[in-house]
Amino acid sequence: MNIAQARQFLKEENVPEWLYCFGGLGGGECYGIEPSLIGWHVYFSERGSRRSVKEHESEEDAVKDFLTRIDRGLFWLEKRHLSRT
């Protein structure tokens, strides 16, 4: 899967847009993916900084990592929400 396909997938799956960003730091805490000098960076954006940065040579590997992180984040949010109800 490439970036364009990932965008479409996230939209179709109704993943909240605030949870991810493409091509730079988001406006808050979110999972990000962007091109780098050697390939792709995948990270968590927090307080204007990139955290847990991983470099990937291929776009496909980067997208897999990006979507996995988003999936884990959604699981955590759902679990946290359910424990409060």
C-alpha cells in the first residue's frame, strides 16, 4: 500500500483525522509519516516534536508501520474509553 491508498483507507474506515498526519507535524498529538532523505519517517508527533521515529527505505514498509501504530492507538483509546464507562 502507498500513501495515497493509506489516505483513502483511513477515510473509508472513518479514522478520526486528528489521529494522523501526512508530511509534517500535526496540530497536536498524532501519528505521522513523511518522506526523508533515505526513504520514509514514521513517528508520533507530540508537543511539536517527533517521538518514536523509525526510518524505512520503502514507502510500503513505512505505510505498514504507520497503519499499525494508528491501529494500536485506536485500540488504546477504545480500551481507555470503555474502562471509564
